[in-house]
Amino acid sequence: MSSDDISTLPAIMSNGESSASAVHPVAVGSKVTVVLGAQWGDEGKGKVVDLLAQDADIVCRCQGGNNAGHTVVVDSIEYDFHLLPSGIINPKVTAFIGNGVVIHLPGLFEEAEKNLKKGQGLAGWEKRLTISDRAHIVFDFHQAADGIQEQQRQEQAGKNLGTTKKGIGPVYSSKAARSGLRMCDLVSDFNEFSKRFEVLAKQYKSMYPSLEINIEGELGKLKEYADKVKPMVKDGVYFIHEALHGTPKKILVEGANAALLDIDFGTYPFVTSSNCTAGGVCTGLGIPPQSIGDVYGVVKAYTTRVGIGAFPTEQDNEIGDILQTRGHEFGVTTGRRRRCGWLDLVLLRYAHMINGFTALALTKLDILDVFSDIKVGVSYKLDGVKIPHFPANQEVLNRVEVEYETLPGWKSDTSNARTLDDLPENAKKYVHFIEEALGVNIKWIGVGKSRESMIQCF
């Protein structure tokens, strides 16, 4: 090494550390605020995002596809979002779809058109949407294959996974197999894109002989979408880096699905195909961990689940029927009836271990208004022995015995409450019981569908 080489190396301080870190500290920049589902989805994340998006500059989606569904009610108009971040309803917001999201282009444009007809909330959406060039594309044959896979599971195992048949599993499979196509491919060289599309389509045709794919017809449609979407597609890593380190901005991340549907930490195999816990924010947007600020977990005041899979606190009885009817528990994406049960604190502690919630939003408290007694699952027993963890194995989880604590109900209407003090004493006790059991404060309480029905506690 020459003396010139030595002179360019960072000086070593007396404590053995390089002085480079002292001269050039790492700039953290703005921090993102994250909203995540803490149960099996359908907790009301859209309402919390809508609330926080009122003064946000950028609202991001980091994973999943149009298998997610968020409902937002503004001025009595009900908007349904599946791919678009629901924060886009604020005309001052820039919406960002990150690289971890998988995009079905016909679904994206249909969703925008459908919501445009409902009200002015989505006016000019295409000028306010940025899409990461690294996001993978869901093709129609992914969706068709999803349906075939479900049919095969039913025939071979006697049960399916209960997917939304939106092609989410197949497209993440293509991504992992390194045969997928991304937005950057679509808007760059369309001839090269066409060749790769044809190869992928033929692969799927060989796997599923009954699959019908009109390759030329599909490519014709995709060319039209390429022209429409090209102005929205940008280098997502650079976009989000500039947002974090430029003029200070309020950046909100809207999680899709929920902790117990996470591909790694959910009730596998009855899960989604992406990471819908806090780690998915980093990988799905391309941001470092130190850029994550508050992580808000959204919790329904009871528990629901769509499709099959273990559900320890499920009430397959009159109580479940009351919760289902009063809560209008049908999936936003599929319209399927949701299974209902009591709040499960074991499940929530597990979600908190993974996500490290800084505060919670407790939604749909008003649905419990009619009960004289309200049960809360506080611990699990397995073969008569209390267990401290949430079982990974589905068969084991199906065998756990839930220990409940019974709290007194309030038997009065909470839907008009607008402050914590407006709630009946027993409703406040229910809220505090959850806070103390989890060691996390509840920042918002939902008592109705509208934006005005969210009580802010602090």
C-alpha cells in the first residue's frame, strides 16, 4: 500500500473507532408511521389510516395485493380500497405502492373508476399515485391458477386454504422462483417483456393444462396498461429515500392483511403470501429499520377470521351470531361471512412480540353494547398445562383450551361517544383491562363506521 493510499483511509480514533462516523453521521431523516393489523385482518385499519392521513404527505402500501380490503366512510360515502392506499382519499396526499406489493393492473384501474363514481375523494388519483418499478405484476393467469390450486386442494385434501383467488400466492411464487415480471419490465422494453411473458405463461400452461391463456390478447391489453401506468412508475428506493431525507414529510404506511396472516408468523398454512408484520415495511418499501417510528396496531374489540384455520376463541353459537350480525362481518374483498369470537389476548401478545406496537387502536367497541357479560381470552392451556407461547402448529393450536376472564358489560349505546369520558364506566374498564394485559396504551377507540366515530384518548 502506498503512502497516498494510506492518506485516504479514515483516521482511527484513540478508542479504536473510525473518525469517519464522527465526521459523517448517518442521517436518519423523517420517520414513517406504520398502521398494522394485529389479528386476522378486518380490524378497521382503513379508518385509522384515514384519520392519520388527514395531515400526511405520503401514504404507502408495502405488501400484499388486491386480496386486501379497506373501507373508509367520508361524508356518508363508503369507499372500498384493495390496491390503492386508502389515504389517497385525501387530495393533498401522494400515494405510494411499494416494491413488496403485487399489482393486478385491471384491478387497479377498476378500483379507481369504481371509487371515482362514488364521490370526489379520488379526483386526480393518477397524478397522485407513484408505483415502485420493482413491484411484481399479477397476471390474469395467476388468478386463474389460484382458483385451480384451491380446487385441487379441495379434491386432494378435502379442504382448501380459503384464498381470495386474486392470484396472490401464485405471483409471490413466481417472484420467489425468479420468473416473475415487474413494473420496470412492463414500462421498459415491451418486446423483451413480451418474450418473458410468453415463457411464464407457457410454464403455467404446462403446470395447469386446463388453463386457457390468450397470450396475444393478454399482451395487447398489457401494452395499453403500460402506456397508462408509465407516468406513475418510478424508482421506488430513490423516491422513498428522497421523501425521508428531503423536506420533512409525514409518511404513513398502511399495512394490508394482519399479523396472524403473515407468511412467517401467521397461522400457517392458512395465511397470506407476504410479510404483513413490521419487517415487511423495510423490505416492502426499501427503507432502513431506523426509519420506522410509531407502529400502531389495530385491534377489533372482539376477534374475527375469514376462511378456515384454527380460531381458539371462536363462538360458533348465538354469541358469534350476534357479533356477526351487529358487526356486519362480511369480507370487503370476497363478501364471505366472517367467523366471530371473543377477544384473544394471547394472540395479541404474540402480535405485539413481533411488531412492538407503540400504541393500539381498538375498533368496533360499540358492537359489544348489547352484552351483559363479556369474555376475554387471557391464556392457553395444552393438555391441562398453561403455555406461555402461541403455538406454531395448526393441530396444536386447534387443541388449546382457552382460559377466560369475564368482565361486566355496559348494556348501553356507545355509538355517540366522542371522548373517553363519554363511555360507560364498564366500557372504560374493558379498555383499561386490555391496556394493562398487553402493556400497551390504546390511543383510539372506534364506536362506529364514520371518521367522526373514532375517539382519540391521547
